[in-house]
Amino acid sequence: MTQTPHAIDRPLPDGLHPDTLALRVGLAPSQYGEHSDAVYLTSTFVQPDAATSARRFAMEEEGYTYSRTSNPSVTAFERRLASLEGAEAAIGTASGMAAILLMGMGLLKSGDHVICSNSMFGSTIKLFGSEFGKFGVETSFVSQTDVAEWRAAMRPNTKLLFAETPTNPLTEVCDIRALADLAHGAGALLAVDNCFASPALQKPISLGADLVIHSGTKYLDGQGRVMAGAICGSHQLIDGVFAPLIRSAGMVLSPFNAWVVHKGLETLGVRMQAQSRNSLQIAGWLEQHPAVERVYYPGLPSHPQHALAMAQMGGQGAAVVSFVVKGATPEQERARAFHVIDSTRVCSIATNLGDVKTILCHSASTSHGRLSEAQRQTAGVVQGLIRLAVGLEYPGDIQNDLARGLDSAASIT
Ligand SMILES: *Cc1c(COP(=O)(O)O)cnc(C)c1O
């Protein structure tokens, strides 16, 4: 069969809406004119001649050489994610934690100081609190919501402020602009883990953040298929600092996983809107249930940072709802929470989020299981707490699924 060359490389016009960018930014199609992006499953790239190869390895000429340096499927994802975050550039990584590791390795050296919220993702706390300490980087952990605590923790050697908003599992919201101003006033950088809100709801760079971290494993993929991560930021940091480093350190995003999350971005906007809408309905319903002590959801007026969340997250609350099942003692709370979880027939019992299938878990014995009871109390992760990562099922079916255990919770003594 004759192949018609298909050099469709029409540059996109400026000023497109993010909904359009999510579908249209990427790579030009190959000579075959495929409409769905090709996936470039190759570790290496054939060079036309030795001199070209030498120039490409020396980064004097554009062109792919080896997939630890770059790969077209990864580039397509990076371009699309950067456009959605309003960043100059992005770099894909093997997982969300790989993105955080790459950021730390790229920005910090022995003697530097970092400030993180104490309600960051558990592995982030481990990485900064324990692992980076081995290399002489010190980290202070402060309140997620109290800017004064962040200010008080600043030192002359503070290089990085790292926040995550909303947090897991209590959906605490921090003020991105206030933290950016604090960081910049002291010559430090602000990085924001935008995993829970995604660029469909929240754009930290437009609020002053220097870097945005992603676990692509969550909402960017959206269907719980692959591990992926990314850092978004300026050309200077992405291409000048992180790209040369990943070439040596190697925690690169696989081309297949890049292709999956690249395709996932096409539906991110509608998923985040629909999952936020379902979450608000379920959260409101939970708040009325007599067996429920408390509901944590930024979209509810009862949330302590509701106004800030609405301003910062495009009027949406995102898709994680946490709630506490009532009980007279921690043991009873735990038994009743287990009963609610075990009585479901639709929700998945698992520890992930960002999927279109609703997932629930008991935080105190899973994501926060390695903490002491005292640390859990400080973090607000009580024994009755259940985290619900709301998907796209009909919300009434999820409510009925939860009602089965909640309605009979009082019988568990
Ligand atoms: C899951 C998660 C991470 C880590 O991402 P992985 O892809 O699992 O490595 C980082 N931050 C947040 C907020 C997360 O939820």
C-alpha cells in the first residue's frame, strides 16, 4: 500500500481555552496522519549519520537519541500538561514521588533548609523528613493553614517551601499566593503538589508558585492504569536544571505510561467537573446522616477554608470527601468505620484516588498506619475516619452503598 505523507503541522492559534488545549496540544502526527497520538515504544532512535548523532548528544541540535533523555510520547504529554498548568515547560517522571525526588535533588544541597506542611502526602514527609536528612538537607514541618507558622520557620538558608492543597485525607487548603509571597520575599521557591485539584481546577503558577508537582497516577490518568509524575515550571528550571539531571538520575516516565496520561488529559476537565459535582452531593448527604460525626470537603460551607478553596479552585471542591463515623471510643469508631467499609458493594476498598471508580479506605490503618496514635491525633486522622475518592458512578448509588453500613452503624458496639 502506498503511504501518503501527511505533514500536518498547522500551528495552533494563540489564546485557546484550556478545554481545547487539553485535546489539541501535543505532537504533530507522523507521516501516517494518525488522529489518536502514536505511542513511541522505543528505547533508542536511529540517527541519520554520526555527525548528526554527535550534535544531538551534545544538545546542539534537536532530535531524539535515547529515551532516558527524551521520547516523543513523553514530550507530547509534557507539552500538554505545561499548557494546562500555564507553565513554560514540564518534565515527565516515573511517578509522583520520582517528581518530588527529582525536584529535591535538583534544587537542594547539603546545608539547605526546606519548609513543608505537616499534612503533606505521607511518602513526601518520609522523603524530606528522613531521606534528604541523610544528605544534610533539613526540613521543618509546619501547619498547613497557618501562614504565620511558615513565616516563623523561615531561615537564611531556606531554599524551598513545599505545599500541597487540598491535603490528604482532611482536604485542608493552604493559601498559595500568601506562601508564594513569603518564599519570594526571602529568595526561596514555592512548589505546590497539585495532585488533588489538578490544573482543571487550580493553577498554582498563576497564583505565584514556581513549580507544580504532579502524581500523574491520580487524576491525570483518571482511570487508575499507570504510574506517572511530572514537574511544571520555567524553562530555566525544567530545561536548565531537571532535564540534565534526569538524564543522569534516570527516573524517567515510560513512553507507554506517558501516552496513557496524555490521553487522560483529554478528559480531565469534564472528569474533574463531574467528580466534583458528585462529591458535593455525597458530602452534603453525609453531613446530614445521624451516624456521621463530621465531613471534610472544601466544597461544603462548613469547611474551615471554604471561601479560600472556592477562590483558589475555580469554585469546585475536587473529588475527595473524608468523613468520621460516630463512636463513643476510638475502638468503637474504628469498628463502625470498618462496618461501613465492609458493607459497601459498589465502592472499591483500596488506597488510591483519582480514578473514575469510587474508592474508599480507612486512613488510620492504611495511608497513616505507620504513624503513632499521638501523631495520628495531631494529624486529625481519627479511627472513625473514612476517605472517599469519589468517581463517576451515579451519586445516589454511592449514597445507598454507604447508607447500608451507616444506617446500621449504631448496632456495632
Ligand atoms: C499519590 C500522591 C503522590 C505520589 O504519587 P505516586 O505517583 O504514587 O508516586 C504525591 N502527592 C500526592 C498528593 C499524592 O496523592
